Amino acid sequence: MVRKALILLLSATLAISLVFFLPGCGQGDKGRADAYIDKGDNYAVKMEAEGKNLESALKGFFETLMGSNPESVGDVGGPLEKYWSALYVSIWLAENADAAYKSVLQLNAAEDQKKYASMMTKISEKTLALLDFIKIWFKNALDVILTKNPTKIRDHLTGQEFVNGQNQMAVMTDEIDKLAAEAIQYKQNKNL
């Protein structure tokens, strides 16, 4: 009788252990969701910092272009190189943040975790759209700049397409900032 009880207890213990170790089961998903959220948040924080580097690189590029030595925009370590570096690092960070948050959505996580991950996924997707927009907008400007035709360059940099691009970036950035503030508030309210 004792032997049968020990076998049943061992079987029950094994079954409970498997619940915690099998993907998609038990408390393991909550812990994994927390880990993915932390990972996504770390990428998001770095992405915000890199976004400031990108903004600074763009500003430096156009200031140098309008300055006394416009040819230096293409120097090694110069504004153009800083721009490309900041852009591609920003894209990489946004893609990794997006993947981390989407991983939460694949788990049997708590609804609070899933909602936060969903909010942050929306932010990372909008950030990627903004970065894609910046890349195209800047490439169009760079194509005109590479003509080295002062009239074309001046007309483009003061023209409606260029200004509309700046305005669109501001609108997209404001939307991302608003969504980020909502997500941060939600995370704080839910103690995630």
C-alpha cells in the first residue's frame, strides 16, 4: 500500500513538474513574458537614445551642408556616416524590440502582459515606419545634393517636398511619443 502511494505521489509530482516546464503551460509563461518584456524594454530604451543620435546626425548633416565646408559631410566619421550608422542601429533596435514584444503575444501570458506587449508592438511598428520614411526622405534629399547643382539643392531644401517630409516626421514622432507615454503609464499602473 505504501509503495502504491509513493508511485502515485511520484507520478503526481512528475505531472506537476511537466506543467511548469512545457512551453505554453503553467507559471513558466508569465516568467518568460516578463523576460521578453524586459528585453523589449531594454531595446526600446536604447532605441530612444539612438533616435536622438539620428536626429543629431541629420541636424549635423544639414548644418555642415549649409556651412563653410559643405564637402566635409562625406568625411570619414562625418555627418553622413553618423547618419547611416544611427539609422541602421535604430532599425536594428526597433526590429529586436518588436520581436521581443511579439514573443509575449505568443505565450500563455497574463492579459496585462499581453496588453502592454501589444501597445509596445504598435510603437515599434510605428517607429519602423518612421525610420523607413526618414530613409526615403533623406535619400531623396541626398540624390539632389549629389547633383552638386547649387540651384537644385537650394530649391529642394526649401521646397515643399522637403518641408512636408519634415512635417510628416514631426507628426509621426508625436504619435509615437503619445503611444509611449500611454504604454509607460499602463506598465506603471499594472506594476509590470
